[in-house]
Amino acid sequence: MNRIILLGRLTKDPEVRYTNTGKVVAMFVLAVNRPYTDANGQRDADFINVVIWGKQAEAIGNNVTKGQRLLVEGRLQIRSYEGNDGQKKFVAEVVAYNFEFIEKKGDKGTTAVPKNSQASPMESFGAAVPFDEEIPF
């Protein structure tokens, strides 16, 4: 089984292109935090290339910008090509077949409370989590 689920932030805006046959493809890089910290308490990240096709590529291109969090589900693909120097090169990337928006466009995961406003008693329970799913009834 070849299945990958990633939660990360886009390192730059997605690159959306159309192939010669008219298919749409979006490519982007997700910065995914590692589950541990180093000796200095810093968390390293892996930068993972992601490719997505079709209407989902259009949705990514129209709705996601640098810094936004995205949940991606797909498969790992290793492909090779011959470089300009004649050497065989290998590329590892995730070919996504599903994704979910984690935050609204422009949200960037931060919630600011004005200094003059009074805090609600419910704020002690943590930050609000946005509800993005459609209700099926």
C-alpha cells in the first residue's frame, strides 16, 4: 500500500499550469514539521514536493496561498529523468488525490484579540477551531 497523509504549510503560492493536452496541474511544496525537537528546542521541517491534477488543482490554485496550512492525501512517487549534464536524476514527490483546507484564505492560523476587549470565560479552553465542512442535511 502506498498512502501518505501530510499536514503542512505552503512555502510559496502554488504553481498552476496546463499541459499540451489541456489537463491542469498544480505543484507546490509543503513544509511539514518533524515530530521532535533538536537539542536547542527547535523543530525541523521537511519540505515535500506535491503534485495534484484536475479540478482539485484548479481549486488549490484559486484558494491557497503561501503560508496556509493544507492537509494532503496521496501516494509517494519516485520518477527519474536525464539532466542537462547527461546524468540520471531522481525526484521524490507526493501525487495528491485529496486535500482539505485547514484554515481560511488569509487566516494564517492566527487569532488576535484587541487589547481593549474583555476576554470571554470560554477563552480559557483554547483557540476556536474553524468548521469548514458542509452539513449533509
